[in-house]
Amino acid sequence: HVDLMYQASGGQARIGRRSLQSVSEYFGVENRKTPLKVRDWDKAMAGDEAAYELIVEHNIADVLVTRDVFAALKPQIRNIHR
């Protein structure tokens, strides 16, 4: 297990907000988070197919951004706990 927020906020990094978006912008990773509104969640839960697809795209982007941030931080990680 690796807590990327712990890794990102330690050391010399001055990221500001401790959010995945801020960390990804700081490290300049390729993928970006997608914006979602609360209404999108509401519409998706009510059966709106287009809103549901926005949620899916948002979740896929989160995974890709997390992967990219891990790749940027990996050289700084000394121990990975299993």
C-alpha cells in the first residue's frame, strides 16, 4: 500500500491543496481529472444514460491520473507495504 497524498506532501514539494488534481498539476502528469457537478451524479442515479457516461469517464480519468502520479512519485518511495 502506498498513500500518494502522504508521499506528495512530504519533502520539498509545495503543492498547496492536498487533492489529486493539485498533485497531478504540480507534477505535470499527462492525464487530467474531469470535472463533475453534483447534478451529474443525481441525473445518473435517476437513470440518465449521458450523465452515467460522464461518471464512467470521470472514474477512468481518476485511475489514469492516479497511475501517472504514482509514476512521478515512485522514485521517492522507499518502502511499499504489502
